[in-house]
Amino acid sequence: MSTEPHFEFPKIHSFPPLYTKQPNQTVQQQQIESWCNILLQYCEFYKITSLTIEGAPKHSQLASSSSASASTPVSAPYTKGDIPPLFTNKAINRQVNTEFKNVIITNLIHSKKAEYINHKKPELGIFVYWRSIVDWGNLLYEYITNTGQQGTVLTLYELTKSDDDDDNVNSLPQELRNLDEELLVKVIKDYLIKQGKAQLLMNESNEIGGVKIV
């Protein structure tokens, strides 16, 4: 069991009516806004960059899966099992049903704080933007320029995984460590390439072989 600090849900998270969609439109909108705020704070605390369509953590920069693999963050302080559920409060025996979760997530998407990972396959989950695409792109560009790696071909692995040697001049900043590669590609495509600051290099299998920040 992890001894890392856990997110402190706001008091309203223990308010039973919060878990049932209210019929009054004004109250319902306040309720949805409360859930969106809690969701963004929760995701930022655990560095969760994507959720399943049911609202469970899909990728966290701080969490490893329970079974180690080559893609598992090396020094993750949490496992996914350590992260408490967002839409369930066992202390008051309440949970948000699927229909209401969809309403909350749809609202989050409309407010530009989330986006489907694949618009054609919503069931794959959502990216959560507690940090915007632009901010992610600027972080990456700043890292590359500060370390003199402009024009260098780097792999997605090199841009998301750290050797944990903070004395290395090219060491990844904490903000970028264990970033979801799917999100990284989106940041590159939707921001840096459009700014003329990046290129994606494809291999013979038409997969991304490298990234060049210019």
C-alpha cells in the first residue's frame, strides 16, 4: 500500500444529492460544474492525463499498473489501485450512475477541458486538460531548446521516460516524465507542427519513428 499523500476531496464530495442528477436545471448546472471542478483538481493532483469513459484513471504520470511492464513508469509512487475512485464515495454509499457520468464528461468536453482520445471511438476514453495542449507544447519546446536538442531526432520514449539522473543536462523535467505517448503525439500534431516547430518522422511501417523539434 502506498504511503504517498492522497487527494483531499472537497466537502461537497460527501454530499449525497451530488451523486444524483437533479431535475432543476439551475441546480443541475451547479452540480455539473462542481463535478467538473473536482474532476480537474483530482486529475491534476494524480497527474492523470486520460480517463476511461466511465471516469476511471486510464493514464497517470504518477501511477504504474499493478503488473510491471516495459511501459510502466520506473519510479511511480502510486499504483492504479492506490488512486481512489472519483465518482464513488463508499463512506456515504453513493456513486454516480453511467448516464450522469456521460452528462458530466460531455460538459467537460464542451468546456474544452477534455477531448475524446479518438472522436470515432468515444469508448476509448478522454484526454483531460488540466494543462492545455498549448501549455504541454510549450513545456516540451522549452525543454528541447534549453537542452540544445533542436534538430535532434528523438523517440517518443526519450521524450517521456527519464533515466532518473537529474545531474544529466538533458534530463527530462518532472512535468514531462511518464507523459502518455498518445497525448504527446496529439500535442505535437495539434500544436507544435502547426506552429512550424516540429516534425514527425515515420518509419517503413508508417509508425512514428522519431520526433524532431526545430
